[in-house]
Amino acid sequence: MTDASRPAVQLLAVSKHFPDSVAPAVEHLTLAVPRGAVVALIGPSGCGKTTSLRLINRLIDPTSGHVEVDGRDTRQLDPIALRLGIGYVIQAVGLFPHRTIAQNIAVVPRALGWDRGRTRRRVSELAELVGLEQEQLGRFPDELSGGQQQRVGVARALAADPPILLMDEPFGAVDPVVRARLQQELLELQARVHKTIVLVTHDLDEALTVADRVALLDRGGRLAQYAEPDELLRAPAEEFVTEFLGPDRSLRRLALLTVDALQLRRGAAVAVGTSTHDARALLARDGGDWIGVLDDERFLGWVRGTALAGEGSVTEQGLEAPAALVGPRSTLRAAMDRIMTARTATAVVVDEGRFLGIVTLEDIRRALAERAG
Amino acid sequence: MSERNPLLRWDYVVAQRHTIIAAVIEHVQLTLLTVVLGLAVAGVLAAVALRWGRARPTIGAATAALYTIPSVAFFGLLVPSTGLTRTTALIPLVAYTLVVLVNAILDGLDQVPPAVDEAAEAIGLSPLRRLLGVRLPLAVPVIVSGLRVATVTTVGLVTLAAIVGQGGLGRLILDGLRRAFWTPLTIGALLSILLALVLDAAFVLLERRIAPWSVRRPASRAGAA
Ligand SMILES: Nc1ncnc2c1ncn2[C@@H]1O[C@H](COP(=O)(O)OP(=O)(O)OP(=O)(O)O)[C@@H](O)[C@H]1O
Ligand SMILES: [Mg+2]
């Protein structure tokens, strides 16, 4: 049943018309969610994101078209059993106020008839996983902060270890700082649990950061584009997408791409002990004013070309420390920021002290342009 | 005359203590029986209103109409068919509780935050589990408030059931009125007021304990998420 190549969730020409409204909430939506992927549904308010999510676990049935979960038409499945097998985080969190945190997390295991011991072990495991203190398990939801409540909502959805997780703006109700942290934690969590996640958001940055693929919906639930984040930014499929992404698409791409995705240049760099004659020759070929000095793989610093006059060899003395250092996992945006803050032309890329190469603003500009080609 | 027939004659109270105690017990029994039966009937009516939404206004109107029947008339009208029995007392008493209790149940269920029920549905709880495990427990504080009003009202109405030969303390009052002898009248009146106050206080205590989740204050809103 768990054929890895088959999408975990598939919507096939799904439309949903609510009886009392003129426009369809979702129109002819076809979308395949690959197993183990995080897919973000994004779009303006009222465009049918929540409706699409509710169609997946049969909280509502489509007017036409059909939905497959694990290759099976959901209309052939018992809705309660289907829902118990899919984690769901609703838009408004919706914790049970009369139940403790532990009881909230244990709801689905209990409905599935797990015994007490197994349930208790699972609850404490989940608390750990989503970053809740064990002593909070005995509290009531009202006693927790908004961010903590969101974690409980996620833990409740994960309780019975469902392979699929549906999340409706799971971090909508918290401030941007907490939200950024929860997004990061979701990525870390996903690296451990490998779920298929459909996440609804109206925060473009959230979609771009957490998702493997982004589905951008237009009003009326029309799928405008379904692509990987970088592709979406690089090649918007239509006017609506371009408009939705805003005027700073390139800046957003900078925040997405990392330094190790660039073809790193070694630049003008010599080993300590190289003759000044050879160093001058290298610098002349490179055309710059500064030359990097390495000790084995370690970057020691810069020396100015004018300091290389006469005969002798390049020493460790009188080197200027690199003003801009970045790691290979830094975003291009961070690299650019480093370069500009240090008022230099070049950032040095080091990985745990090991010299990998250099990045200039021109490299970054070219990377964006190349990928646009 | 007021020398020999004061408002309260302690010697009479002492001599009649067994009758008085029996009247209190009967009064309490009739009150509790009324409220328990009322809750059961209200539960059924509320279930019907929930299941068939269109029945709801009708049920609301019918229970409100029952409440407007004058009590003496209601008790009296039943005597030809059910006689001077406890049943004759219970039918109007139970009927009067319905308007309060049906509304308390429905209002209690209505005030459950929609997000909570929505979440319960989304994670896969069956309709029955959602009702019994989520909506009803959250409705309990409102239902208990309804029970409090119904109970206190019933304590008063039970005294009127004396006219059909029931009614606990009401019979003392009626006896005092018939004989123009004030002591049983005073005792009956005082004890029924006291009973209403005691039961009311008991409900206040119950209300405080019944929803520990809403009494506790949030520990810290600020700080770590
Ligand atoms: N139960 C319903 N009955 C009638 N219309 C509905 C219902 N649920 C949603 N709609 C309508 O369908 C459209 C899509 O709603 P939906 O909740 O899916 O939007 P959304 O993208 O999740 O919006 P938001 O970002 O505000 O959460 C809206 O126009 C909404 O009014
Ligand atoms: Mg929504």
C-alpha cells in the first residue's frame, strides 16, 4: 500500500460549491502531494485553502472530482477512520479547555483504544518532541501561552503517529518571533518524523521557508501555480503569481538560496611561505588588490598587494583579518548582508575553519541571473 | 389573643418536632425528585431539538407556555384524574422546571467555542464522542446554573403542592392558615426560605468546583512559547 512513488494525497479535478454561495470555494483543483513532502497551500484570504484541506480528510465532500489518500478514493473509506489516521491542526488551535494538556494530546490514541501505559509513554514522548515541559502536561490549555498552545495542537495531531499531517495556519496566532522559531522547529521535527505535510498559510515567507513545494491558489480555489519555492520566485507562471509574490522576488530568492549552491571560486589565495614573486604574479592575473593567505586549509587573513614588494615570502605577519565570514549553509541574503555591513567586496566562506572559497556581490548577482535563465 | 397565639410557640415546635422534621424531609425529597425528573425530561427535549433543529422553536414555545399556567390551577386541574397523589404534585412541578432546564442545556451546548468542536471533528471524534466527551462537559457549568434556578424555584412551588395533600412544609403553612394558628405557619415559611437558601448555597459551592479549568488563572502569558 505504501508505494513510495505514489502520491500520499491526491486531489483530482476537485470542485466544491457551497449551496448558499455563488462562486465555488474550490474549482477544478488537481494537486498531488508527494510522500514525505511538505506542501504549502497559500493564497489570499477566502481563496479556498481551508476548504481544500477539509476535502482531504472528508470533513466535507467534493461537489465533483475525487480525493485519494494513499491511492484510495476517500469516498470508499469510513470518514471517522480516515480522520483518525490523519493528523489535523485547525486554524484556531481548538484545544479542549476542560482537558489537561496530557489529555488533549491523548485524545486520538484513546479513541483508537490504546492502553493507558502506551498512551502515557506516547504523551511524554510527544511533549519532548514538540518542546513542552513535562510539568505542563497536568495544566489546562488556558494556562499556557499562545505559542505553547500551538505546540500542543501539533502534538495532538501527531499523537497516533499518522503518516499524513494537515495543518491550517498552525502558527497563525503567535507573534512573528515565536512564529519563526516554531517554523524552524517544524523543519527540525520533520527531519525526524518524515511526514507528508499539507500546510495552509497566508504568510509567503512561511510557505517559502518550510515547504518543498508551494501551491498558490487564486480566489475561487483556482490553482495558479504549483512549484518548488525557488522556481515559483524565478518563474512566476502568470500575472496573479507575480503580483502575489510582490516586487521583492529576487530578495526572497536570496533568502532561500544558500552559499553552497554557488560555484565557489578560490579567488587569489596563496599558502603561507609562498614567494612574494609568485604571489604578485597571481594577484596580477586575478586583477584585485588583496590576496588571501592560507595555512594548509585554514584562512589566515588578507594581505594587500602593495605590501608584497621586494623579494622574500608571504608570512603570517601583518595580515588583515577577514571582515566578512560566512558558512556554506548561510543564505545569499546573509552573505550579502555580511559583505555590505563590513564594507568590503568579498566574503570568505569557511566550514568549521576550513577555507571553501570566496563570494562577491557579483557572484551573487550572477547566481540569480543564471538560475533565471 | 396574640398572647396565646404568638408567631412562634416553642412548646408547640418541640412537641411537633417529628412532624416538622418529616415535613422537611418530604419537602427536600419532592424538590430533588422534581429537579431530577425535570433534568431527564429536559434532556430528552434538548436531544430532540438538537437532532431536529426545526423542533427547537416549538419546544421553546411549549415549555414557556407550560410555565405560564397558574400553579393553583395546574395542581387543581389534575386532581380529577390523578387524585391527591404525589404524581399530581410532580407533574406541574416538573413542567415548571422545563423552560429553565431545556434552555440551560441548549445554551450550554451553544456556548461551546466552535473551534473546539471543529477540532474534535477534524481529528476524528465521532458525533457521539464529540457530544459526550467535549460539548456536554463544556456545557455543564451552564446546566448547573440552570439547575440552581430550577431547584430554588421548586422549593417555593413545592409549598403550593400542599393544596393537593403533598408539599412538605407547605402543609404546615396550610395547617396554620386553616386553624389561624401562627406557629406552624411561621415554622413552615421560615424553614422553606432556609431550605431555598441552603440549596442555593450548595449550588454556589458546586459551581465553583465544577469547572476547575476556567477557575484557574493563566500561569504566564508572557515568556517562552
Ligand atoms: N461551510 C461553508 N458554507 C458556505 N461557504 C463557505 C463555507 N466554508 C467556506 N465557505 C466559503 O468558501 C470560500 C473559501 O473559504 P475557505 O475557508 O476555504 O478560505 P481560506 O482560503 O481558508 O481563507 P482564510 O485565509 O481566510 O482562512 C469563502 O468564500 C468562504 O466564505
Ligand atoms: Mg482558512
